[in-house]
Amino acid sequence: MLRFFNTLTRSVHEFQPLEEGKVRMYICGPTVWNFAHIGNFRTFIFGDILRRYLKYKGYDVTHVFNLTDIDDRIINEAAKAGVTIDEFTAPFIKAFWEDFDALGMERPEVTPRATHHVPEMIAIIQKLIENGHAYESDGSIYYRITAFPEYGKLSRIKFDGNITGGSDRIDTDKYDKEDARDFALWKLVGETEEPGWDAEFGRGRPGWHIECSAMSMKYLGETFDLHAGGQDLQFPHHENEIAQSEGATGKLFAKYWIHSEFLKIDDVTMSKSKGNFFTFRDLREQGYSPLAIRYLLLSVPTRKQLNFTFEGLQAAESTVERLRNFRQLVSEAKCDAGANPFIDSSANKALVEFEAAMDDDFNTAAALAAIHNLVREINTHMADEMLLERDRELVLDAISRFDSVFGIFGKEDSEFLDNDIETLIEERNEARRSRNFARSDEIRDELAAKGIILKDTKDGVRWKRA
Ligand code: AMP
Ligand code: ZN
């Protein structure tokens, strides 16, 4: 029975989806104004574990994960660079998905972009104006918090006059608001100013929060099961999403909320603004593997803080190497026919412990401990030549079940697909363009080790399997 902590109720409940066998979930994605850092990826990898574990439990999952491709930083940076928003965000979106795939995350079913959903945002704002939850001031549209008495139910913030619901990325203070807590839904822009969209209530651009109300309800319905994101989004972002959505529909927005704790570095939150961050790319350049980065980021349960250290990453590197070797050893072990009942029970025990840990508020640390115990036990049995043919199947089956959730054992060679090869070749081209010949040679060797032969031709790089 899956139980986890719901931020909305501040307690642990059994998970009961709205519709039997189905889960509809929304996770706030990145703002694509730069490369995502590994703190962002900690939250996103939890999202991946969440969807994979729900699938493991037999649910049919619809996962929506948005890209925020419009906000003040994007607008400012695009203007500085003298390019359009789309031109500015395109390379970061491309880089984001490359990192996302390299970190072994499954692509969500729907990955909408804010700029493609402005009409849906306008429709919600129009509804909020009509039912008295929003008002116009100086051409901009604000959410009227006094019209939504439940405001604050998620974050439980006590307003003392200093905190505003609009302490977000939109500069609301320039305009007159009825109440300091009111936040911008739509910001007026001039006739020729870009970016701007026409709406009945005037040309403007959306505030930050309205996009997630629009994209979640469009793809998941007015009420859906689960909404997640990093801890910092609880207020004001998620609080405002609830106010907008429930204010417009009069219905419960999301039944369960999960907030991930921060990745820290030297006990300070990793963030762009503090400058104390590493991107996935930084760590790759230093030679760390995607698998080790993934392992480290998922190794601590999501509601606990994780302090990043290079020692920790190095240890993760050895751990994933050990897991990969283990699977290979088991696969290649020469086993006599037959089965040992104690191995059957070890594998079963590990699966039961794994599931019990994950059912307990996604306790990834305890779930990993179950996997490591099994590896230790089976290693001993293999050393004693006790592993029989049927045992091997059971152990490999247990590993693939664990790995359908964690994705930390690495791909088997047969899973090394054309796409992966193309990605590495592209990375090698990039390395050569930037005269990083060490990396380009490394990639050639990595491919050679997998039996992929590269040929540089005048039309580019060709490859074939040996
Ligand atoms: P952003 O790109 O700023 O919109 O953030 C994307 C996601 O990363 C949000 O869910 C944030 O809460 C989350 N996030 C930002 N910094 C960290 C961090 N240091 N650790 C974990 N999650 C983070
Ligand atoms: Zn959001």
C-alpha cells in the first residue's frame, strides 16, 4: 500500500487516485533561460522515480511536465542578445532534453511550453475576471486574494503584512493593487512591445503562475491526482496555482502535493543566483558519469536535504560500477541446472523490502539498501558456486524490476541503441569543434568498446557495428 506525505494536509496518507488504476500528475519543469543545474535535476529525477514507481505499482500514468519559456529573465536576456524569445530559449531547451535523456529519465507523456498555451491562460483569466476573482488596474490584471478565502491552505503562510502573494518573478509593485498580497495574472505591454499577446482585457503577457494552471488543467482535467515540484515553489507559485484554478473552476485542483527538498552544497542551497551550482555538463566535463550523478541525486529521499560533495559523487561512481559489474557477472555466470530455494527467498525478500521502502513515502535510501543486500548475498553465493540456472533468472528478474524504477544498473549492451550512438557521435563532433580532442578520443574508445566503428568521411561521421 503506497503511502506518502501530502503537503496539502501535512500528513501521510494512503494514495488513492481519483480514477482507479490511473494517475494524472503534473510537475513544474525548468525555466529555460540557462542550463539546468543538478539541484534542478534532483527535483526532476524524483519526478522520474515517482512516475516509474507508480507504473511499477501498475498505474497507467499521464505525466505533464512543462517548460517555462517566458519570464522576466528570459525576456531581458533575449533583449540583451538582440534575439527573439524563441531564438534565445531554443539552445537551452535542446540542452535540457539532452541532459534529461542522458540522466536516464523517461520522457513525460506531455511536455507543453508556456508560450504555446497563452490562449488557455487568457481563458482562465477571463473567467476569473467574470466571477470576481480578478480585477484590472492600470491595464494589468491581478488576482483578488480576498475573493478566495482558502488562500494560504497549501503553504500555511501567516500573512503579517510583509509577505505578498506576488513576491515572484513579475514586478508587481510598480502597479496599484487592492491588496499587497494580490499577484499579477496579466501584465500590460505596449502596442508594439514584444513579447505581447492580444486579449479582450488588453495586450499583455502572462504572469508566471497562470501557465501551470492552464497547462495542467488542459491536459489533466480540472481536478487531477498529483502535483509536485521543488520546495521553493510551494509559495507563492503553487499557492497561486491553487487560487487561480480553484477560483476559476470552483473545484479541487490537485488532491496530493509533493515538494522536494533542496540539493545543497556546503550546506547552502544550490542556486543560479548564489552562483554555487554545477550543471550536469560541468560534472560530465570533469569525467563523472550520468549514472553516478543520477545515483547520487536519487539516493536520499526527496523530503530530506542532500548535501552535494565530490566524495559523495566519487562513491556513487564506484557503486554504479559495482552494480553494473554485478549484473554482468550474473548474466555471464556458468550455472548448473536447478534452483536453490534460499536464493529464491533472497530475491523475493529483496523485492518485498524494496517495495515496502518505496511505499513508505518513497524511501529511496532504504530501497537501495535492499538492492545492495541482495547484491552482497548473491556475490557470496556466486563465490561458493551456488548459483544455479533458475536462481540466475530470478536474480536478473529482480534486478530488472528494481531498475525499472531506479535506472542505475546501466543499460545492457543490447539496449545500446542507435539513438545513443548518434548522441555520442554528436557529442564527439561538438568536442572536436571545441578542440577538446581528449574527449573526442574518449568517445571514440567508448564506442569502440561497444563494437561501434567510426569512419570520418567528407560527408561527416559514419558508423557501423563490428
Ligand atoms: P526553475 O528552473 O528555477 O523554475 O526550477 C526548476 C525546479 O528546480 C523547481 O521545481 C525548483 O524548485 C527546483 N530547484 C531549484 N533549485 C533546487 C535545488 N537546489 N535543489 C532541488 N531542487 C531545486
Ligand atoms: Zn508550475
